[in-house]
Amino acid sequence: MKNTDNEITLKGDREIEHIPALKEKALRINLNKNIYGTFAEIGAGQETVRHFFRAGGSSGTIAKAMSAYDKDFSDAIYGVEDDGRYVTESRLKKMLSHEIQLVEERLKRDKHPSKMFFSYANTVATIDFAKQYKGHGWVGIKYQLDPEEDYNEIILHIRFKESDSRLQQETLGILGVNLIYGAFYKYNDPKKLLRYLYDHLDKDQLEIDTINFSGPRFKDVDNRLMSLQLVKNGMTDAVMFGPDGNNVLPATILYRKNILALRGSFRPVTKVNMDMYQKSYEMFLQEKKVDKDNTMVIFEITLSNLRSEGEIDERDFMDRAELLCSLGQTVMISNFQEYYKVVEYFSEYSKARMGLAMGVSNLIDIFDEKYYRHLSGGILEAFGKLFYRDLKVFLYPMEDEDGNVITSQNLKVHPRMKELYKFFAYNGKVVDITDFDKDHLKIFSREVLKMIHDGQEGWEEMLPEGISELIKQDHLFSCGDQ
């Protein structure tokens, strides 16, 4: 049987979806007499429009194809960016808006009443000759799905993984065809549209680390959930949200920054989380080579902590992200289980001094060999990656069952790890947070969550100011749903 998008064949009890060839996708767009627009590609040839030219029937689709490679020409057409850069989201949006305006001016509606106009654009930098910088870019489409409707936009940021400029160009062209095809034929299911962006591509070729949908057809789309899909689908290792709750490009806020990261479930965020943040932040700022004006604090949640019975609980994710953002924090959702991978990720953007704030139980876990069996060098390799960078751990204490306060000085690791632990702990890599509120040591997120679910009283006082009101008001974590 067939649907309007892809051919479906049945085999046994499973449906196997046929992925259209690139030529099929381009030809279907070309043969739709109502789809008409422009292509503007900067930095990697005209790889996307080439597919539409070769598919046949392109005269009914392509109003114009251009590539303003020269910077002066580009500035004359699209204007000068405030920061002087060309591979930016701002530049891409100017390209899309400018080209749509030209289409509207030059093709009168009374003559083309059924045309759905579009503008596809990309501005990218491919790998450099020294092969030290692999390249990245912004790709987007501004388009109509009804001649009388306002325009929709899909904008994404990509990072190339291949080490050859020609291959990167080809990859960009394939992505462009997938985006245009998806925009017109998969818009009603954005989650599927995301997956279809990788048709005929491999995740080793391309990373998509930011995506935003806007316009009348996407008015109900939560871009944070779309970003979560990027991580869930393995399209990127991490996505970030600013204090306003919107997607932010990791490179934009991490570049050359001093970074202090706090990992947790934050389910919900409690006073102990915020005490750990505030005290570690104060200590981090006292470190040499740390500049307050150049410091970024990241609250990180690993994807494994977002799972409920094997599946991502999206409502649960929304609850946590909204609360952290309401406290003015920047949130990162990652695929990293081990801490050293978090540090490696940050190191892609910054070589400045970094800090990790964590509780005693987290530090004990770091010294558990079972997490490093997949590494040929085992735990030593992991610790080499973790502490090779200019990094310190700020350790928040824990109270045991007998009321004893556990710090770096008296915590117990596996006997085989004792000497390794001493090496790092006694060489200034692990620093105790001493100015803590002892009353907060009795607060545990899991107990707060249970109290919320059970409708018990008293959990409100364990949370930062204003958080309990938000939980009740928005029925977060199923509060009030019983």
C-alpha cells in the first residue's frame, strides 16, 4: 500500500518504510506545480540545488539559484553583520528573509495565486586546509504550505564530521534535499521530519546540534522537545537551553569560557542542589585563571536520567528544564554517562579552567571500574581524560546513616582504587566545599518526589524559593493529578 509521503511495504508483522532516493525527492518537489522559490548557498558550492537541476523539471521549482561567495558581494546583498562573521544564524535569517522578499516583489500574487513560495539557504564553513577545524554551518528554509498563510521556518545548525571538503559538500547537498522534502511532506510530524533529515546519511558524517521550528504550522511545536529528540536519536551528544527556556547553540555560550558544571537528576531541583551551586561557584571564582565575566555555569542532566521504563518521559524532562530555567540557569541535556566525556565535550569549545561540582556519592561512582571496561586503558585512561584538562572537582559533603559528615578526607572507595584516589585528592584536584548548610544534607530529590506523588505535606520547604509554587501551579511531576 502507499501513503502520500513514502512507499510502505508489508513484511510479516512489520511495516518497512521505503526511503525515497534523492532524485525521487527532488523530482517530487519539481513536479509539484505549486512549489516555487529560490536557493542561496554560501561556503560549500551549490550542492543542494544541483540535485534539483539534475532531477529534471526544475524550471517549475527554481526561480533563482545563487552563491554570493565574495564577502563584499554578500554584504551588499544581505547587509553587514555586527560581529563581522558570515556563518551565523543571523546571517542565515537575513538570507531567507531577503530572498523571500524578492520573490514576493517579483512574482505578483494575482498572476500566481496558487504558488507556495519558499527560500532555502545555507551559510557554512567547510574543513580548513590544515584539517584542524572540521567546519560547521547554518541551514534553513522559509516556506509556505498555503498561499494565503504566513511563512514557516525550519533552521538548524550542523557540525561536519568528515575530513574532506568534497565529502562535506556532498553531505550538505543531501541534507538540503532532505530538509526541503521534509518541510513540504513531513511537516505534520516534526519528530519524523527530524529522523528523515538523515536519509542517505550517517551520523558519522554530520551532527545536528540545534533546530528550531516556527510559523503557523509549527505553533504547537516545543523546540526544547525537538532538541531532546536530537539527543535521543543520536544526532548530537548534547543540547542546551538558556534561562529563557529557548534553545541555544553550545558553541555560542561555551567558546573560550571558564565552565562550572553540575550534574544531577534535579527531579526536582532542591535547596541542596542550589547550595552546591552557590558554594562551588564562589570557590570557582577564587581560582586563578577564572574570570567572573567569562564564566558559564551549566546544569547538566544525562539522558539516562530522563528515562522511565526504558523510554524518554518527555513531560518529566519539561518539568525539570522549566524549573532550572526559572532559577536563571542554563541547562544541558547530554548522552554522556561518564564524567570524562562531559569534560571532553566542553574541551571542544574551551581550553580555559573548568570545574565540576558534585556530591560524595557521585565521586565514589567515578572511582568504580565497571564504568570504564569499554576503554582499552580502563579507569586510568578515563582519569587521564578527566584530569588532563585544567580541571578541579568541588565536593559537596554527605551525611551517612549515623550522622557523620563524609568529605574527601574520610570517604571510602574500593581498596584497589585507594592509591589512585589519594593521588588526585591530595594533589589539589578534589576540593571540599566547607561552607555548607548542614540542614540541607538531609534533603534528597527522590524523597521530595515521593512526597509530591503521595500528596504529603512539608516538601515545599526543601525547595528553592518559588519552585514549590511553580510545581503546584503547573501540576509538575504529576502534582495534584491524583
